[in-house]
Amino acid sequence: MSKRGRILLVDDEPSVLAALQRNFRRIFEMDTAESATAALQLMQRNGPYAVLVADMQMPGMNGIELLIRAKEMAPDTVRLMLTGNADQETAVEAVNRGQIFRFLSKPCDTSVFQAAVEAAYREHNRLRTERALLESTVVGSVRVLAEVLAMIEPSSFGLGQRLRDSARAFGEWMNLPSTWELETAAALLHLGYAAIPTSVIRKMDSQVPLLSEELELVERTPQVGYELLAQIPRLETVAKNVLYVNKRYAGAGFPDDGLAGDSIPFGARVLRILRDRLLLEGDGVVKGKAYAEMHGRTGWYDVRLLEKCFLCFPEFMANAIVAETPVRAVPVEELKPGEVLVSDVRTAGGHLLVSAGNRLPESLIKRLRNYAGFHDVKEPIYVQ
């Protein structure tokens, strides 16, 4: 049988590992570890593994704790428990907490062990295929929603792009395991604007004061965004970050549900800080004054994250416009996907179509060309 993805065998008894290697080295590609700590180090250095087989009783971290940590590090690694302690309580805990695929008792017959690992390989392949399909679906859904937002509220789309870039940079600076959910929430933060009448959006773009009922409608847009995103698989955390982005750290603000402090989703606390600083920068407030103003808003922000924001971005937030890159003036027909707008794009009547700082997707270029076909775009357009 040909070798496939690697398996990791973990047991504090060297003789057990030696026997497994002797029996299966021609069938499976294996690494071994004599402790949970060593196994986690191998997962970080050589992973991901297709299958993890762990002994239950080990000094220090036991097998169940190892499998829990392994699930966090590599969700697609299929986990099996191998133990001489085959009592019902151990089995139930291993299944419920470690979410193992199979439970094997020691000593384990070679045919039983091989069959279990073969089944684990098939499960691993199924999980990878399912995840790839799901991720492609989710990525496509996010792209479509972002492009819809670009057509409905171009200024929010522009803010979302810059906020997404800032969230990625901040997450990497913070050494977060993944920034995908944070970036996605940033890009779709104002998706709820899809439910706002065009007349209200025009007033917002023109900075015309809103009526009280219009202002209330805008303040509740996170709920609309949440309801749209919560229906998409894998976007549950993204949806909650959108829902709570206007929630103040002390507990005030929408939604009025009693949540406060660190109970507010981490992503929402981060995005509230990044977004508010971006808005201040957009109004011409420089770093020093932005720092003072945001610190003066008592109870608004997680102060620990606020300090980290200004450490991560000592001057300005992330910006797609680069001072060193030449600026070109082009007609709409010569726009290319991925180019960055250096100035706003407006209709002949002054209505904002796309704001400066946007990286142009194909859908927005098509929209601009439709407007240009009716001679309703101010040209040239300045891009990098």
C-alpha cells in the first residue's frame, strides 16, 4: 500500500512506539513522540498531520488534553485514542472533550489498528474536501456581498477596504493565529446599509444631517448585517463582530443586551477602535489628536487594545495609496482590476460612485463603464 499523509503516534512507552513503527512503517508514513508536549512541538514544526493517535495515560498533559489542543491547532487532523484504561468514563470524556474519531484499547490487534487508521485517512480526506468546498463557497459569498455594498454605499465600501487592510496588519502585529474572520468582518461591517433607503444614503454621502428616525435606522444597521451574515456557514463569528461593533466597552450602545467588557466579541472591540480612528483620520485628525480624543471617550473602548492600535500604527492606519507610486490619469475604459483610486470617482452631477483609496474589483469597473456609457462619469480617473 502506498504511503499517504503522515500520522503522529504519541505514547510515553518507547516499546509501544517501536512496535507500531515495526508493524506499520511500510504502510504509513509516521512520526512519533513520547509526550504530549513533544507532540505539540512536532505539530507546529512538521504539521499538519492527517491522523493523530495518542495514548491516554501520559505524565504531564494526558491524551485527552493533547487531543483538545490538537483540534485547536489542526481541525482537519483526525484524532484517535489508544489506552489501556478502557473504562466507560474515560471513553465518554475522550469522545466528548477530545472529539475523537475512534477509541482503541491497548493492547490493540494490528488488523484493528490498521483498519482504524485507514478509516481515519478516509475521514481526513472527506474533511479536507468538504472544507475546500465550503471555503470556496464562503469566499465567493463574501466577495459578492462586498461588491453589492460597493454599489449601494461606495463610501462605506472604501472604508471597509481600508479597515480590512488595517485589521490584517493589526492581527499580524498581534500574532493572532488567523486574521480571516477579522478581515471579513471589516470588509462587511456596513453590509446593513443594504436596508437603508437610497435617499438616506445620499444624505449621508453629502453629510446632510439625518432626521431622528433616519439616524435610528442607521444605528440599527449592524443587526441587519448580522442577520444576513449569520445565514452563511462559517461566518457566525464574523456576524457577531458586525453586530457588536457599535457596542461600547462599558456596555452602552447597540445592542442593548447587557454585554460589556471582555464579554463583547474580541473582533468587535478591535474593529470599533480601528474604524473610529480611520474616521478621525478621514476628518483630518492627526495621530496625536486622535489618540487624545479616543482616550477621552471614557468607557468606549478596550483601553488595552486602544494602546496596541497606536503602537501598531504609530503614524497612520493602513492605506492602499502609496506616496512613492506614480499616479496615472486614465479614462474609464482603461481601468484595470486591482488598481487603486487616488481620488473619488463621481457622476457629472457630483454623486459619489467610488471613493478614493479603493482597490478596484472587476464588478466596480463594469459599473463605472455603464455610467460612462451615458456620459455620466467625470474623467479622467486618477489611479496607481
